[in-house]
Amino acid sequence: MTLELDRIAITRAGAPLVALSAHIAPGEVLTLMGPSGCGKSTLLAALIGALPDAFALSGRVRLNGQDITALPTEARRIGILFQDAVLFPHLSVGGNLGFALPRQTPDRAARIEAALADAGLNGMAERDPATLSGGQRARVALMRTLLAEPRALLLDEPFSKLDAARRAQMRSFVFDRARAKGLPVLMVTHDPDDARAAGGAVVDVRGAPVSL
Amino acid sequence: MARPLRSAGWVRPVPALTVLLLAGPVAAGLAGALLPAFGWMPALGGNALSLDPWRRLAEWPGLVAAVRLSVVTGLGATAISLAITLLIVAALQGTRAFALVTRALAPLLSLPHAAAAFGLAFLIAPSGWVARAVSPWATGWERPPDLLILGDPAGLSLIAGLVVKEVPFLLLMTLAALGQVSAAQRMTVARSLGYGRVTGWVKTVLPAVYAQIRLPVYAVLAYSMSVVDVALILGPTRPPTLAVQIVDWMGQRDLSLRLVAAAGAVLQLALVLGTLALWHGAERGLARLGQGWAAGGGRGRGVDKVARPLALGVAGLAGAAVLLGLAGLALWSVAGLWRFPDLWPASFSARHWQGQSRGVLDAVRTTALVGVLATALALALVIGALEAEFRARARPSRRFTALVYLPLLVPQVAFLPGLTTLALIVGLDGQVVAVTVAHLVFVLPYVYLALADPWRAWDTRCATIAHSLGAGPGRVLWAVRLPMLTRALAIAAAIGFATSVAQYLPTLLLGAGRVETLTTEAVALAAGGNRRLIGVWAVMQMLLPLVVFVGALALPALLFPRLKGMRA
């Protein structure tokens, strides 16, 4: 699976904000760096189809060669992780994972339990998400995203709220799984360590390479 | 192209439908008052325009007193309610007493006006608890004194009855507004510049807060000028207020009096509009004076020493009046022999509860039916309208909010008589359907006011996440947003239900005396003055919405017993 940004340009009231072309191969991570307010998160919103009305977008987004620029968010199959886990508070941990699992999946309970085991959260399906630690919540959020079988993964400063020890763990946890599934990953961050751990190219919102 | 197009689905027509259901009855009702006011009422043989209804209205000897009463009670109740509300917020915000006041708000809001008015009447009547408490040792009264306290011609007890109910409403609206104007920051700046708490609040927060609560204040003014049920319980009788007299004319067997009632309704509307304009003018004048005062630099630190105890005293007095009043109602309902000036009944009896049980249960059924129907409809419409706003990614529309307020700004007594006449013509009067639609007009605004803020404050990243996991807009609404908003939805529903239970005039007029609710039955007993009977009905009228409120508060814990995040 590949994610292709073909001359993506985002403007706000006519002023250019983002101008970027990129080709992200399966399992590869492209890191986007820049100061806050430079339009990094706006680009992610555009890629999942949730760009606020104040912005205008031109260019095409392709997933595996398919043009998805005009598709609604739910039809794109692009997973996204924010710096907060944003787990649904009205569902248990297992309920959150079940929400993501496609309806016709056989053996739902086993799939959910396997995902939890993979995240080191064995037997926590019945737990209240409000009782989890920050690291646990982040792992549940990743498993929830992966269970929806995305074709690409977007990361919006996903490690910035974790403490230093957890951050390194969580980075390798996320990148390992994305690589194993062959997902193209686009990561937005302002932490050079994130970019180093990702190992891929690092650019700014105009596509210029950034040296760490 | 900013974003992919997605059809808004079933919610697209809901905002327009909502406006139609609110503005339609108001407009039709006003037309139904305006035409008969000028003699045009084909059903009664009036085919020619004439000023005859106005001539007959002018001949009513009570007219001048009724007009004065409407303006004085309206302005008095609104000014006093607003002053108390602002005093409480300015002087007590951030204290433990304030936390107590906020917690008491929800149950106070669910209390029907009529029950609060009966409670106050029982308390301050010549034979009430206040007189008993000081008799005979201080007053020498061995029997209830012959004083005209209830229904005093100046309308003072009517104003008091309105104030105890309007302060909780304005407080709630002010609390909601505080969050939107960064009140805490403004106060920090003011206090670090050396301003006292109250003076700092009035100079820096009030201007922003008042802009947010202006419509609720106008609603209080319109309501206080034209209220019928509270006026029947606490207002003067000879002559009564204009609104009460209009309802009286509507109920007379002489149908030509309906033309006079229509003229009265138009006059009432003009009075309310004129007084609103007066209030608006006063606002501007005060604002101009206030700017100079605020820029003058007076720190007013001494004010706090007086304002705090005053605010505590006023809040305590209002709270005690309501609580003691309700306790008095409950006690009278089970009192056997209770002589003046005894503080406590000599004997107790369940006789009145037993005697009324069948009638009370029938009324509870009807009240609950209308309340549930109106609330369910209002919830569906409000959810649809807010969801349409969300899907269109629109900002909150000020025009929509103003239209939602319309039924609260046009006096009930100005458009309900006309609406009743229309219902009569199409044969819907006296039907539960007609009463429910009329209730909806007043239930919907309160449901909207209760739900709009929590709805818009919802973390929309939940929708983004759910969409990215493959959920369409319908699933996001039903499986994510609505369950997450359980608490806000339950409270909005309880407020809507309480609003429906409290409706007197729409039930009386559209129900044509055939739809009997707890409120119409309780208020009908007011003239008779049988305290034990009134006690039974008023207690039931108070209990029904209270039970629903308690249930609403408990609902999130019942539905999500093991999820902490749902209880906040």
C-alpha cells in the first residue's frame, strides 16, 4: 500500500499554507516537522477529509493509486492517532475495539482479545477506559485504529503527552506494527527524537528537507 | 473544494421544521387575536371591521389599574430578579455558599410556578406560618388578622411569587454565560489592579455577561407582565391583572366577549413590546453611564463587606421562602385540625389524599402523557436541528436562537386565545393533540437552551476518529454522540418535562376544560381557598417533575454503571 500526495496545496483566505508532494511506500514513515501553527495538523485533516471550511485544498490524494480526494472520511480507510487517545467514554475498552472492527468479522471477541494481548493488555476488555494509564490508553487507541484495517496511518504528535520512558516504548510499538502491516505512515511532530526513531525522510510543510 | 460533499440526510429539513412549529402557532395565534380585536370573526357573525371590541375594552372599569399592574409587576419582578441574580453571582462566586446555590438550581427550576406561588401564599397569608410564628406573643393576634396580604392591589405578593421562580432561571443562564466570557481571567486582572470583588465583577464581567443573558431577561419581563396562573394565586382580584381578565372573558358563555378578549390580547402584546423597548432604552442609558463609572477608576473595596452578607441573606431568604412554602403545602395536605396561631396541626388525616386519589391519578396520567409527548417531540427536533448545524459545519445561528426565543418573548395570553379560536374552527380544541402542540411551543425553547451548549462543547475529535474507523454520520450520531451526551440529554428532557407540567394557560385554553392536568386542577382550586385540597394537588404538581429530575440525574449511572467517564 502506498500513500501519494500529488501537489497538495492548502490555502487559507488565499494565503498558501501547505504545498507538498510526497510518495510514501508501504511500511515507510514520512515525518513532517515545523513550528505550531504552520499547518501540519491542517494537512492531516485534509488527508482524512475533515478540512475546516476556512481552508481550500487543491491537488490529489491517492491510496494504492485510487484517488480518494473526494471521498468522505469513513470511506477513506485512513487511520489517525492524536496526542490524546480519544477513547469513547461510554464504551468499555473491548467496546472501543469492537466499534472499530468491521461488522461482518467472525469471532469478534477472540479478535478483540488477541488485539489486547498484542498490546500487553490481556484480559482488559471489560475495563473502563477512564481507569487506564496514559500509556495503556495510547496502546488501546492504536489497536482500535488497526482493527478497522486502515490502508494508511496518520500520526498527529501521538507521543507528546507520554512521559519520556513510555515515549520510546510507544514509538517502537507503533512503528513496528505499521511496518508489519505494510502501512504508509505520515507523522506530524515537533520532537526531533520522534523523527529519528521513525527513520524515514523528514520534511516541512513546503516539502523542503529538514535536518535534525 | 474544501471538503468532500456528504448529504446531510434526514436532519437537513429539521431546523426549518422547528422554526415553523415555533413561529407558526405564534403567528397564527396573533392573527387570531388581531382580526377579532377589530370585529372580524365570521364564526360569531362579525364580518365587518369595527372598533367596537376596543370601545367595550375601554369601558371596562378595571382597565387603567390592570395596565398599571401589568407594567409595574413586570418591571418590578424583572428588575428585582436580575438584581438578586447579579448580586449573588458577583458577591458569592467561588465561595462554598455559591456551590450550594448552584446545586439547588436544578430542582428549583423543575418546580412549577403555581406550586411555588401556592407555597408562598400559604407562608405569607394572614393565617400563614409567618403570622403564626409571631402570634400571639408579638402581635396579640388570636385570629388571623384582617390584612390584605395575598392579592394586595399593588401586586407586591405577585412580584414576590415571580421573583422566587425567576431568580433560579436567571442564575442558570448567567452561569452558562460566565463560561463563555472568560470571567475568571477578567476577575484576576481586575483584582490584581486592586478592585473589590463586587465592583470588579460589575465593571469587567457584567457587560459581557449581560449581552449573553439579554434574551432570557426579556423573556422574564414578558412572562412577568402577562402571567396568568401565578396572578390567579397571588395577584389582586378587583380588578385582576389584564392577563387574568382576558382569560376570564375567554371563558364566559357570552361569546361576543371573545372579541373584547382579543382586543385585550392585542393591548397586552403592545404593552409588553412597549415595556421591552423601555427596558432596552434603559439598558443603553445605564451602559453609557456605566462606561464613565468603570473608567473612573474607583476600586470599591468597601462594597464587598456589605454585599456578601446581603447576598447571603437574600439567597437564604428566597431559598427559605420556597422550602418553607413547600413544607407548608405538604403539611396542610395531611393536616386535620390546625388552629390559629398554632405552629403545628393538632391532628393529622389522610382523608384528603384518599378523597382525591382517583382525580389525582387521572390528572397525573394526562399530565405525564402530554409531558412525555411534548418532550419527546422537542428532543427529536432539537437534536435534529443541532445535528444539521454540525453536519453543515455551520456556526451557531443567531437568527435561529432568536426564533427559538420567540414563544418566550410574545406573551402567552396574546397569542393563545387566537390559537384556541383556530383550534375551535378546525375541531381540534379539547384534544390532547392540540394541547401537546401548544406545550411543544414552550417546551422546545427550554430543551434547546439546555442542550445546545453541551452539544456544541462535545469533543468533535470523537467524530473524526469514528469516521476514520469507518463509521458514517448516522452511526456517529447514534453510537457515539448521543450516548456520550446521555447526561445532558436526560437533563434537557427533565427540563422539558417540567416545563410541560407547569403549563397552565395552553392547557386551559387549548384543552377547552376537557384536558385536565395537575396544574389546571391545582390552579382551579385557588379561588376556593381550601388549603388541605390545594395542598394535595400542589404537592403532586411539585413531585411529578421532581421525580423525573431525580431520575434524569441518576440515568447516566444506571445506563453506564461501570464507566467513570460518563458520570462527570
